[in-house]
Amino acid sequence: MLPITEKAIRAAFVNASRKEVSDITLPTGFDALDWDALDYLGWRDPKIGRRAYAIVPDGDALVGLLFRQADGGTRTRPQCAWCQDVRLPNDVLFYSARRSGASGRNGNTVGTLVCADFQCSANVRNPPPPAYLGFDVEAARQERIVSLRQRAAAFARDVRGA
Ligand SMILES: [Zn+2]
């Protein structure tokens, strides 16, 4: 994704109150992020427990999502719904996002299983194991990057009710 400023991040949220947006702490190392290696920016709030965020590009727009980590755990190690990495390289958590506007104020949420520390972009950039002779690893890698972007954007549209 293209580099974005703190101001753009705070202006992007579609499901957070003004107070929640002002309470956001940026991710550690924000000034040194490798934006080329990110399809979306996701992080857990370093100061507020169970709070996380994602800034998802959708076309020309940036959609900021505020998440709450759901209570309880899962029995089996789940797969991330966004990067769908079958190697299960990291913990995956159930995060819920309030819907935009009146719907969200009435308590409606959308949930998804996502990599606990939003490692999806790194996961899809790991070359997949060659499945058979002549398997085009680079093409498969590019396809996974595109799919991740589409799934994240689709989730963002769901939250906005678009
Ligand atoms: Zn993931």
C-alpha cells in the first residue's frame, strides 16, 4: 500500500467514535514501516487491551476499522480468513467490528478470524511450497497478495454496509 500519515489514519475510521479515534496509539515503529510490503495496516493498540485496528485500502479510499478481540479462545488453531495461510504460521483471533452508523450504534457487528498481530501481508509474501513440478511459485504468490487485498476490502465494505 502507499504510505499514509497519522492524520489520514485518524480520518479513515468508519466505525469508531471521536473519542475512540483520539485514543488510538499508532503501531510501534510506525515511522519505519515498509509500506511496499503491506496490503493493509493492522495493529493491536499497545495501551488498550483487546483493541485493534486495520486501515484497509479499497480502491482510492482508505477504510479504518476498529476491532474488539472477542472473549474466549478457539479449540483448534483456526485459519485466518484474510490471508488463508494453510501453514497456520501464527495465532489467529476472532475480532469483531461494529458496523458503521446507526446499525453499529444499535449493536450490530461483523466478525472475522484474522492473524493475531495482522501478519497477513508477510504470510502471503512467503513463497508457497511448490505443489508439483513446473508450479509457478511467483504467480501463486502474486495471486495470494491480490486475494488478501480483495478479502480485506470486502470485509471493510461489509462493515460500512456498502
Ligand atoms: Zn492472516
